[in-house]
Amino acid sequence: MSKCNEENCTCPNTECERHGKCCQCINFHRELKSPVHCMKELVKSE
């Protein structure tokens, strides 16, 4: 699968194999019941 969102991906974890593949990343974290890395600061502030 290509990195379809590499230019727009706001996640600072660029070493992650799912960086730039946001849908795959969101589904992975939903299974873990944890927020995606790029949203952790937002989740903390709410």
C-alpha cells in the first residue's frame, strides 16, 4: 500500500510504518483502543 497521505500527514512519528497511511493507522489504534499519535495532544486537552 502506498503512503497516500505523506504530504498531509501531521503525525510527528515519521519512523512508523503507517506514517502517511492515516486510515490504516486509525484502524490499528482503534483495535488497540488508544488514540493515534497525531491526536494524543488533542485528546489530552479535552
